[in-house]
Amino acid sequence: MGEIVGAGLVSHVPTIMAPLEDRLEIYAGKDTTLIEGLKRLREEVLDALKPDAVIVFDTHWATLIEFVVTSHERRKGKFTSEELPRGMSQVPYDLKGDPDLARLIEESVNDVGTRCTAIDDPYLPINYGTVNVAHHLNRGEAWLSVGVCMSADAQDYLSVGEGIRRAIEKSGKRVVLLASGSMSHTFRPFRDISIGKYEAANPEYIFSDGAREADYERLSWFKEGNHAAVIDNMDAYYKFRPEGAFGHYLMMAAAIGGRDCVAKGRQFSEYENSVGTSQVHVWFDRPESGWTR
């Protein structure tokens, strides 16, 4: 039987692709902790887990009338971001896929009542929520991306996660889940961003005190393994506009037990600002007794 061997909330902020010289300028002379965090995550966690496949819940891939999972044999090419072409230009990527697992996900998610389609179109765009993270973490495993449906709500995301759990169990594969995106996610005004204001990683630059405190509250729940509190308080959290309606986390969390999940989170980076948005890596180890109580 297949199993989810680990899961994490990871930042894909564009600056993790920037040269050190540029990062030091952006971050006022003090480098981000996010790159070193990804390096440690690879060396200390993924190298030991040796997953067959990685599933990325990508908040930069917005679908509309259904959830979509990539089912290519391989995705290979160069990526230039339409959002930040100056900073992410012609980034090479080469990601092996797993069509069988993708089709199981399509079938299982549909079986739980949520529309999902596996797509292997060679012209399907790839997004930097996948590319940036894979750049630092991929070592030849199969990598699949799942989009965040813009018309979905929390219950839909939880349903998708449940379907993915069932698919993985049927697959016989060892799988890692990565929720690629931030927590609170409101940008500072353009005129401030354009002059480099609020770029430093200091959390005091998060868009609002309320957003920062809401993030800290959820980070404390992650540390406790209290996923029920996170899920039960989504309505309150939506006030602070988590990236992708926090669909990346909700799909991941549902796949590892949802409200019953007791996996404790440990940070692999500091909690950082990026022009008003929050950025952090949190890893959830599977407890010896299993994901749920």
C-alpha cells in the first residue's frame, strides 16, 4: 500500500532564485533564510525519506472549473515568469512525471465528489510555485503539480486532499506533499515596492499587525500539531488573504488526516516578510503512531 511519508508548507518566493548579490541588496545586507532552509530540508529530510514522487500544491497555478493534476511523462524546458521576467528568466527545469499516479488522483478525487482532470498536454504552462521549489529540492523523483481552483472553498480543498490520500494508498508509492505558497499574502502598494521599500525580511514589514499575528497563531498551532484549530478557524483567517485561499495547505492537511492530524510542524526557515507577504518553510514529520490520533 502506498503512503505519504512527509509533508511541508514551503515558500516559493521569487528571491530564492536570485543571485546572492541581488538578495543582499533586496534584503538590506542580510540574506534570506529560505534558501538555506530548502537545502537543509533536502539533506536532512528528503534524502532520508527517498520518496518515489513529490506532489506540489501550486498556488501560482489557478484553475477555474475543476482541479487539475499534471500527468506528463516528463516536463522539460525553460521557464520565464510573466509576473517577474526580469528576475525569473529562462530558468531550466527537467521534472520526471508519474502518469499512473496522476490518473489515480483524477479517479479518486472524482470518486469523492470533486471534479479533477489529469492533463498531459505538452503546452500546459508550468508555474514558479513548482519551478522554484523543484530547483532547490528535486533530485530525480517524479514531480506532479496540482492547481488551486479559484472557485473552490475550504470544503472543496479538503475533499481534494482526501481523494489524493486514497490515490496514494492505491499507488504503492512513497509520496511527499509540498504545499507551495505563503500564509498571509497582501502586497504593499506599488509605489512603495517600486522604490524598494518593505523588501527586507523583517516581519515588522508584513502588511498589517493583524496579518502577522494571525500567521503567528497558526505557526503555533502547527508547532502543536493542532491542525483542527487551523481548519476550524479558516473563516477568521480569510480576513488576512492567505495565498491561494490557503488551498495548498488545506489539500495537504486533508491528505494527512485533516482535523485528526497530529503531525507537529518544525520550521526550516525564519518567518519572513516579502513586500508585505509572509514567507516560511514548515515541515510536518509523520509521527511513529501515524498521521492521526
